[in-house]
Amino acid sequence: MNCSLLLHAAASTLLALTAAKAGVEEAPVIADPAGLTTTSESFADWLWGLPILIDDPNAGFIQKLAITGRYHGQAWFVDSDQGEGSDWENRRLWVGADMTFLKKFRVKADVVLDAENWDPAYSNLYEAYASYKHNDAFTFNFGRREPILTQEFHSSKTILTLERSLLVNTLHPENIAGWWANGSFGDGWQYDLGLYSGTLDKELGSFDAGWVYMASLGYDFAKLAGTGKSLLRLDYLGNDGDAGNNQAKPYEHSVSLNYTGEYGKFGMITDVMFGSGLDSTSDVWGLVLMPTYNISEKLQLVGRYQFANSEDPNGLNLQRRYERQADALPGTRGDQYQAFYAGINYYIHQHKLKVMTGIEYSMMDDAANDGGEFDGWSGFAGLRLYF
């Protein structure tokens, strides 16, 4: 049985178990007879609890078993001096399973489904890994995952803007397979160390080319600063330059010094990045500033300024989503990029169900004068959910 059929069978079995569970549980009462309380959040908690088949930390063998899923859909437009475009995109559609057993082991897998073309529906593995957690200070993992590089490239489940910054997308590879260890220690320290294959396919890769190295070290000053979060982190990603490294981006060294802080209703993410290009790839550097303000528990304002620069002409490429979709682009590459983003996020049920809107003005300079200059607006409105 090939991998896609095996994963399909596993998902079908887990979905059937979910349906069986839903059939025997009683739905919660939506409101009391007097109408004095609202239980919409309780109902949402119940609804999102349906895919959790087992959740018992004291169980002897399986402590947790859950169906996982994610859907992101968004409308977009681009209107620039170099043309325009608009459409709806089913951005992400994933389904998977997550199991914790024997209190120290975990296996997790998410499958990417092609929502634009259902024949076949299976596209590739998004992530799939097995973990052994010795304690909070040390967890050992093997499989496919998102490597740690930049504060903005955390899980798309909790992302604050509809799309990540240009330089983040330039330096950060797609999910890669390998071994890594992570944990926390002391009073606020955290680390993540990894060795990964440089190759890419639909599953775990072939491990027959070069290597990618990753190291991340952070310290949360929250207790010292008296804030909700005050995390300073240094991330590093290295590529050994093997010609077979089709997964890693063409940068020998990629570095991010980033900070995330929460101060009551205010928040701030800052990121300073540098990439040392391999062979003919230009060195690049830049920064991101992302302030946030929580109007209420459900409504949030998000701003972002991003700057990116390349040492050589044509070292940067316009955003694939969605600047490159302008219908009259003579070229897409330049050497300096700036963008200003403003957005509003509405959290229906925390990050698990939210509506996101944003508009961004961006500019690309083109010292080579070969068609890469860009000046225009991009707009987004999307629905994000996960369980």
C-alpha cells in the first residue's frame, strides 16, 4: 500500500471514530431557560472538541488522540502601475491526526489536500514526525517539519497577517525532513537544534544529497519585564551548498534576530534578517516591524513595515502572493523592496476560527532597469480555521 492510500485509510478511520463519538455525546444547551447567560463559547468549545477522540492524561497507553485539520481561504486583489488581478484562493486545506501515548511519545501527521483539483486530492505531506519527550528540557524528534527561522514564520494557525514578509519568504525553506531536539530550561530559556536533508519530495525526501543545519536560542524576559511575553531569539539556518539541495534556499547562512513582546493590549514583533548567498545568489538583508493593538478580546489591529535589500541587482523577487499576479508585469526582480500593511483580525473562536482582512502598499526598486520596478496595492480578506 503506498503512502497516500495508507494516509487516506488512516484519515477515514479516524473520521469514522469522530462521527461515532459525536453520535453518543449530547450537544450542550445553548442558553438557559431564563436567557440570562450565553454559552456560545461553550458551544464552540464543544464543537471543536468533537475531533478529540481521547483526552486523558492519566490513561495507561493513549493519552490523546485527535483528528487535525486546517482551512484557509482568501479573496485577493492587486492594483499596480504594472497591472492588476483578483481572485479567490483556497490557500490551505489539510487533514491529519495527532496521538500522544505512553506519556512520552507523540506521532503527528498532516496531509495537504489539493482544493483546486480533486483528482487526485492528495498533494503531499505537510508535516509528519515522531517525538520522544524526556522532560521539558529535552524532546527528540524525527520527521518533516517547518524549521525555525524568523519570528514571522511560526505556524500559519496563529499568523497575524494574511501573508508573510518578502524577505522571510526569500530565506525560509519549505518543510524539510530530518532530526531535531528542542526544549526549555532555566527560567525562560528555549532552544531548537536540527539536522535536515537538503532534498525535497512529497514525503520525507531521499537523504542522498547535502544537509541543512538549524540552531535557535531564545530567552523570554516576561517575568523580569512584568509583561505577558518578551521573547528575544536568535535563529540560524545553514546550507552546505550541495548541488542536490533542491529544498534549501540558495543561501549559505541565514540569520534572524527577532523579538516578540506583549504589553497589555499592545504587541510588537521585530525581525532583523540576513542571508549570505551561494554562488551567484546575492546577499540580502532587511527588517520587519509589526505592531498590534487589541481593541477587545475579539478585535485586533495589525500593522507591518518591511524593508528588504540585495547587494546585487535583481537579488529580490516580488511576492508570489499576489504581486506577481499583476497582468502586465514586464519583470519581477529588483534590488530594494518596501511595504506597508494595515489589517483587522476578528477572532470568532480565538485563532481556531477568525476572519482576517488587510491591505498593503509595496514598492520595488530596480537598479538594473530591466522591468522589475513595482508600485502598487494588494488587498486580502480571508477565513481561517483549524482544529
